[in-house]
Amino acid sequence: MKVFVIGPAFTPHAREFLSSHIRRLREHGFDATGAPDLLATTPQALFVEKETALRKADALLVILDGAQIDDGIACQLGLFYGFMLQDPTKKGIVGLLSDERGLRKSAHGFGLNLFIRGLIEACGKIHTHIEDVLHQLEAWRDNSATP
């Protein structure tokens, strides 16, 4: 199952965090890719590369850490959701939030933008541990659960 991983990727630490989760997914048998794997260096090339990756993905993992969702991440979420509406074989969107700022607000929707939270929960779930993300993706891969 192809999983595209999106999240903050503007610092070396953030890219390593994304890369570590991509490696974990690959260790569990997923065909996982994400921003650290992309090679584009122009806006047009980056759009084509990400749009293609999102279109080919069966599921989307979004890292929700940070003070708020980046505009590029929000755009990619919407694009993948649109692809889901056109392609019923797509599995869903799973969110991972491990940032203390969001975890402190877990009883109140993690402090996420309501529209973003609603979009993710319409076709998946938000988790606070990578192990729970892996279980969700494995269930989708094995067709034993729906969003």
C-alpha cells in the first residue's frame, strides 16, 4: 500500500522526523514516501511531483505538529481528499500529533483548525502515537477497517 507522508519539512530536524516515520512505515511493509524523498527545486516541479505522489498514494499520513497547519500541508490535505472523492479505492487520511502544544489540548480537538480536523476525521483519525498510526494503516491495508 502506497502511503504519502506530509508534514513540516523546513528544518533539518523536521526533515529527519519525517524521514524516521517514513522508515518506520517501510519497515512495516508500506511503500512510503514523503517530502524528504522529493527532488524538485522549482515551484512548478514541486507541484507536479507532490500532485503525482498524492494521486498515486492509497493513504495519506499527515504530521500535525507545530503551532498550526502550514498552508502547503492544508492544500495537500484538500487535494488528497478530492482524489479520495474521485477514487473509492483510496483508504483515508491518518494524522499524527505528538507536539506537546496540541497534546495539552487533546480534550478540545488538539487545538487544530476545525475544518482541518473535520476533514481528517471524515475519512480517518488523529493519533498521538506512531504505533496507533501503524495499526490504522495495517487495518486499511488488510481491508479490516474503514475510516
